[in-house]
Amino acid sequence: MIRRVWSLLCHWRDVKTACSTLGYLYDAKSEALDALGGLTDEEIEAVCDWATENAGMTVVEVGTLFGLTARELDRKIVGGRVLAVDNFSWNPFGLPPNVHEAFTRRILSGTKVEIVNCSSEDWRTRVTGRIDMIFFDASHRYEDVKAECEWAKERGIANVCGHDYGNPNPRFGVTRAVDEVFGKENVEVVGMCWRVKP
Ligand SMILES: C[S@@+](CC[C@H](N)C(=O)[O-])C[C@H]1O[C@@H](n2cnc3c(N)ncnc32)[C@H](O)[C@@H]1O
């Protein structure tokens, strides 16, 4: 018992974060799913449909969380590669980054998804090779999404998509950034998933 209390005290910051996250999730009631940060079944299906199968195709998800969307993409992309880029800076349970990463690696074990522990910014400066499809769902700040979209456009990636288009959260700048870079008329939306029309 004393050891347990001692262990709680030693990890007090993590315990506090976990409790406040749980409190938030319980309070959020019907919005709890949004608070979990993932995609709905309908959105995952749309993203997988957008990932048309080409031999040797490379698909990248930037912001993978626990890998649930990456896992479905992996099922769809039979002959190619799936990269999951994440710096493990956020998760809805307040897990420390190393635990978050280990959990995601476990979910993706047995798949061919390659996890890249890196920020979107750093990864974009060093990535080489062809990318056939990119799905952005990391930072949702206007400046960050705009930089990602401009990079994807300059690089000529054929299939560019992402999440949280139309999200009413005032801290999310996805819609503005996507519309500015690609033009509203060129964007197709399913749920809150967006893609540049082919
Ligand atoms: C909303 S979740 C992604 C949900 C995931 N796409 C899915 O379908 O389940 C956002 C993820 O992006 C990661 N993230 C946030 N900012 C990032 C950044 N600048 N670079 C890389 N990953 C980032 C967080 O660690 C978190 O795992």
C-alpha cells in the first residue's frame, strides 16, 4: 500500500493529467468521440477509398495517434508502403510520449506500417522519394496546416487529403489553410475529411 502511494506521488504529474483528461471525457458526453481525436468509421472508409491501389504506392499519414487509420490504409495498400509520422506530442488520455509510442507500435505490429517518430516539420525537410498520397492530421493550427499544404502542392503529390475540415473548434485553422492553398472549389469533403479533387 505504502509503495502504491509512493508510486502515485512519484508520478503525480502524469496522474493529474490522466485524471483531468478522464474528467473531460466524461463531461464531454456526446462530444466524447470528438475528444478522442480519431476518425469516424465513415471517414476512415472515405480515406481508404481515396487511396487507390497502385503497384508500389507510398501512402503517408502525418499524425497517426494510435494508428487506427494507418492500420486500415495498410489493409488497402496491398503492394505498397504506409508511413505513419507522429511526434507523440498529444493523445486524449494524457499518456507520456514513450507510452503513447509503445502503445501505437503494439497496435500496428503485424502490419507493414512504418512508424516515424518525428515532427511533421522536421520530417518534411528530410523526406526523399515518391509519395503518392498524404493524409494530414497532426497539428491543426492554421500556420502549420498551411505549411503542410504548400509543401504538398510544391512537391506535386497527386493525392492530398486530411482531417478536421469544417471543425468548429476556433483553434483549428484547417479549413482556412486548405481553401487558401488549393481553392475551396477544388476540395471534396466527407464528414470532416477533405481531399483535393483528382
Ligand atoms: C488528431 S490525432 C491523429 C488521429 C489519427 N489520424 C487517426 O486517424 O486516428 C493527432 C496526432 O498528431 C500528432 N501531432 C501533433 N502535432 C504534431 C506535429 N507537429 N508533428 C507530428 N505529429 C504531431 C499527435 O501526437 C497526435 O498523435
